[in-house]
Amino acid sequence: MTTSEKPSRLGALHAIHVQSGATMIDVADWQVVHGYADFEEESEAVTRSAGVCDISGTSVINIKSVRLDDVLGERSPAIGSVHRDGDSLIARLTTEEALAIGPPSAVDSWKAGISPNGDPCRYITDVTSGLEGIKIVGPRAREVIASLTDLDLRDNHMPNNSCAQAGFAEVHATLLRIDITNTTSSYELYVAREYGVYMWEVVLESLGPGAVVPFGDAALRRLQQQGQGG
């Protein structure tokens, strides 16, 4: 059998979204959730409590080097910090390891901007398909994360634009805090793809029935525009 169209890439949660009645759209070869209901209603629900969004199409590049500061240059953040550059960012995990994270179309630009060849030696791996990304947003977002981990989430330990690796609901994961506004907390949690469904369900149930609502790309973009004053 042959087809003239390139197949869409599917995240670990695709079947769950379809079964829940989500509207799916193609974004840079990925099927992503456009929304579960009216995006204005989703946005309002998130701002009242907490919402969870599947961001599995987000590009994630792992960068390792014994001289990582030289590889990243002026974009190199301190360990445990995140450097933002528009809609892309670099999260510094250890002395020798960082994640470059951006929109689904950013893989090629990352590889071009941080060449896999050269001195000092560096190892660059596209891990997008091997991870499930989950974004938790809202005034109770910190409560959601706190229910999953013993990590100290207070502002003096994990402020905006920071990152950490720890256990979350007994699963190793990477957490980024990337607030949308000064009053709208936002976290990104990246786990191995095989734990994606489990983590999604744990997050939805974390604060009790109905307290955490799923939302889609349309509502996320609206929240981000509001955060930028747009």
C-alpha cells in the first residue's frame, strides 16, 4: 500500500485525547490537541485552578559536552537555570548536560545553531519522540507538582526560569518552571514516553475530581498572548 501524504507523528497520549473527544490538528507533522471545548472556556477554567496540556510535539534536543559552556556560548545558563530565547529555551541540567527545547519545527534550527561537529567535542541527540511533555498551568499548578514530588518548590529554591531532575510519582522526570506571567505559574514536566499515560492520569487526579482540567493548544496560545499583553 502506498500513500501520497506524509503520516502525522503521534504522541503517547493521542488515543486518550481522541477517546475524550478532543479536536486534533496537525502542527509541524505532529497531531496535537487543538481543544476539548471552547478555548475561552478552557482558558478561564485554567486560570481558576489548574490545567494540563499535552506538549509532546515540543522539540527536545539533548546536548552533552565536557566543555558545555564553550558549546552553548552566551546562551549557556547556570546549572539548574533556563535561558529563554523567544519561544525556545535551554535548560542546564548538569555541568555537562543541557536540554534545548522549542516548538515542533525547531529541531533543524537547533542542529544548525549548535553543530554536532567541532571543537570542543559535543554529543547532540534528538529525544523528542522518546519523551512525553506535559504542561501544568494555573494558580494551583504548584500544588499539582507538590503532590507528585518531595522537591522543594518554594520560590527561593525553584524560581521562575529554573529546572530540576527528580522523582515525580515514583518516575524520574525533568521539571522546568516557565511562568507565563508573574501571577500565572507554569511548569513543564518531561518523562519517558512509556510513562506518559500514567503521568497524565496522575496529574489529572492530583487535586481531586475536576480540579485539574485538560486544555489544548488554542487555550495555551491564548494564555501566552494574555501574558504578553496581546
